[in-house]
Amino acid sequence: MLLLSEFWQRRRQFSLSILSNYLALFLLLAVSTLSRALMQTLEGRLEQMSLQVSCLQYLDQQVDERTLSAGLAERYHISRYSEFRICHRDEYDLVYCRDLSVLFPLDFQLGGFFTDHQVANNENAAVLGHEIWQDLGCPLPGEEINIDGAWFSVSGVLTNDTENIYFSADELIFLPLDYCRDYQESRLFFISDVPYLSDWLDEVLGEDNYLLIRQKMLKTSFSRLLRQGQAILMTLSLFALIISLLGMVNHMLSSLPTRCREIGIKKAIGARDSDIFFQFILEAQLVMLISSLGAAASNEVLMKTVSLLGLFEPGTDRSVYRIFLMVIPAGCALCFYPAVKAAKISISQAIRH
Amino acid sequence: MLIELNKAVKRYNSGEMEVRALDGISLQIEQNCFVAVLGPSGCGKSTLLNILAGYEKLDEGEYRFAGQKVEDDHLLRNRVAMIFQDHQLLEYLSVRENLLLPSLYRRQRVEPARLKQVSRQLGIEGLWKRMPSQLSGGEKQRCGIARALLYDCRLILADEPTGSLDRANGQALMAIFAQLHSEGCSIIMVTHDRQLAERCQRIIRMEDGHVIAQ
């Protein structure tokens, strides 16, 4: 209790060490938890965007799509796919496709996507992006609209800002593939777990005649990028922490001359070298403990704030606090040298001081 | 015999010069004595006290305490208490905490009754919560003495205890020493003041590291 009381009475001398350690630890924790949460959120978002969907975009318009689709389906056991042809107009883009809702989780404000069954029954159906729907006077499902001189019944309306990593749907009108007369761009969306298609595609489509974008590939790239960012930030935070710890050691060393008299008095009234040594170690431990507790509490507050603001969900992973198991002993180990120097001060030298 | 010093030598190096602060002193001090060590500045009085307290080691000679040879300060830790000229209280601790601090290092529990008794004896009972900066010179010195008395030491060493006190406080301090001596405590006091020294049982005169008269 006396040692704690001493520490409390001399808290001003330790306040800067505590503050710098606290800031460095908080930075380290915040970087670690925020980047981890960011990665989890990103991975979750990519999952929501249906991770298995790949996009094959043809650069050469002369591709025999039906043969290609059949070949792909046979070779890679692809059961769900949709050709996707885009025809650019001034105010909107026409997209000819099959039922995309079997590939992408699309959110509808009204109705749903036209089904392959409707198409087979020659039902002229259209799905509207949100902005186009508004431009067309907000027709309800079942109402007919005229597109490029033909009448189509509205099947569904997508919600505002519908997008995935392949397209933004607000200015698109989706029509059944069979109505396609001309197109400027064509793609094939399909679901496949097969990791590598390029060899066969090179053979069939010709090298450099296509683009293959796989969501898993994108996810891996994003994750790698984030991990690299996290590693850089963690390294910088660790440097900050090391500098802060060295600052604490420096403070302890530079305070030795001013504490010489105190050490002398304590030795004169019965303190052993080991008592002085452990006092310095205890002080270092208290500095590290207070800094760590402060940093942990601030980190929790930050996580709660981030969660309340809805930026992303930080999760409940507390494994990051394991870092304290390393940092607190490291701080004490660094203070070993000043503690030994303090313990070696002789009484007569100290009292004369 | 409480203290036996045999041909004790203590040297200090000051640049290229060697100073013999104690130059072959031999000394015997019996139990329950009240001794004054008198001499001019630099004659080795404080060094003698530091050696007796175990703060410094002899370069040559032998030091025996209660018949046992003193090799390091372990033997003396719980038996000798030092009273300094400038009280040596820790400024950031209250009077009470200063009094109790030695108990932490000596691994001795101080009974509250004992703390009260010593404080009353020295008139510092009402000062427990004060910080040293709020005390007068006499009060600080009495706190320093109380800290030394709390732990039943067999020998009290006082290094010019009246040096920073006015005459009245100096006399009061001597009265306290006289009372402690009458209760069985051994006291060795370093002083410049011949009048104070004459109130002791025995006077040791020192000069240039030698005992010139006892």
C-alpha cells in the first residue's frame, strides 16, 4: 500500500510515460481491431454479392456463345449461367439476359425478375433499374412500356443503388435474351468453383480475346491488399510503442540523479538493493498496466462508437488483448537496466547528493 | 561491548589525491552509552558514523558489533538507526507514511499503540497527516527521531542532529536523547557543539582521521 501511495503521490512524474504508452497501445489496438473488422466486413459484403459468380467478357464479338456456353457447362459442370448482352443507348443501356436472380441476390422494390418460364411462353417482360423506372413515370408491375418500338410488360423494379462488382443497375433495362437484335458488348455470367479456366478459354476464344473476372480472385486481392495495409499500420504502431517504451526507460534513467536522495534515504532506513530494484520494476509495471487498461477501455469505446454509427460491425474478438501479455513484460524488461542502476546507488553517495 | 573498531582505515580518492578519512582508528563503545564525537570539519566524524551504520565498508581493519564481525550491512539493518542533520524525510509522503516506511523494508509490523506512544513522546501526534514541507525544522527533526525510535534499534547514530535547529529546539532534542538513554538506548552523536557534547557520558575527540582523546 505504501508503494502504491508513493506511486500516487508521484503520479505527475509518471503521467507523460503513461500518456505516451497509452496512446501507442491504443493506436496499436485500434489499428488491429479496426482493420480486422474492416476485413471481415469486406469479406461479408463480397459474400453477399454472391462470391461464386464469375464474369467472362468477350472482346471479340464473333464468339459462338451457344457453343461456348455448352462447352463451359459440360467441362466445368456449370448448371447456372446467363448470357448478358449490352446495347448502349443515349439515356439507358439495354441488357439482354436470362433470369439473373438465380446468379445474383438482387433487391426488388416492386415485382421480380422475369423467369425462363415466362420467356419460353413468349411473355414480353422487362426489369427496370430504379432511375429508368422513374424516368418512365413509375409504371407498376404488369403495366406495359414501349422500348425501342416494342411493348414490354414490367416484371420488376430494382431498388435504388442496386449494384454488384460487375454492374450498377440504376440505368439498365433488362430484357429477355431472345429479343436481342444488336449488341456492343457481351458477357457470360456463371457460377463455378473451378479455380482455373484460362487454358481452355485460351484455346477456344483465343488468347487476349476475353476478360475473366472471378469474385474469389477479387476477394483474395482485396484481402491481400488490406492485410498488407494492416501489416504496415501495425508495424508503424509497434514502432510508436517501442519509441514510447524507450521514452519510459529514458525517463527512468534521467530521473535517477533526482531520485538519488530518495534512494539513499530508503536504503538508510532499511531498504535492500532488491527493494529498490523491485520498486522500479513495480513502477514500470504500474505505468504499463494503467496505460494498457486505458488503451483497452478506449478501444472498447471506439468499437462501440463505430458500431453505433453503423460504419461497420467490429465484432467481439478479444484476442487482440493478448498483445498485453507481451507488452507489459516487455516494458518491465526494458526497465531492468534503470532498476539495476538505481539499486546499485550507495547510501553515502546518495545522501551526500 | 557494543562496538569494537580495530585499526579501522577508510580512504577516499579525490582525483590523484588519496584522503584517509579514518586513519587506523581503534575504538570500543560499551552497551547503553551516550557518546559524543567531537572534532573540526573533515576530521572523519561522519565517515565514522557511516561505517558504524554499515553505509560504507572499511578499507582496512575490523568492525565488530555486539561481538559479531560486520561483513555487510545485513547484521546492522534492524539494529542501528540513523538520525540525520537534515532529517531526511521523503517530501512526497505524509509524516505518518514516512514513519511507517521502514516497516516495509525491515519486514516489521509497527503496532498502532507503539506508533502513538512514540509520536506522543516526541510531540508529533498531531502532525501525522501533514507533509514534511508543512513542518518546522524542529518538527521535522523530531519526525526523523520518531522514525528511528519506532523500530527498537539497539543503537542510535545521530549526525549533527542539532545542526539545523535553533537553541531551544536543540536543547529539547538533547532532553529527548537523555530520556532515550535513560531507557536503555545507546546513542552516538556527532556534533560541533562543545556544550552539547558535555551533556554526554563520554566524548571522543577526532582530528585528521585519528582519535586524539577519549
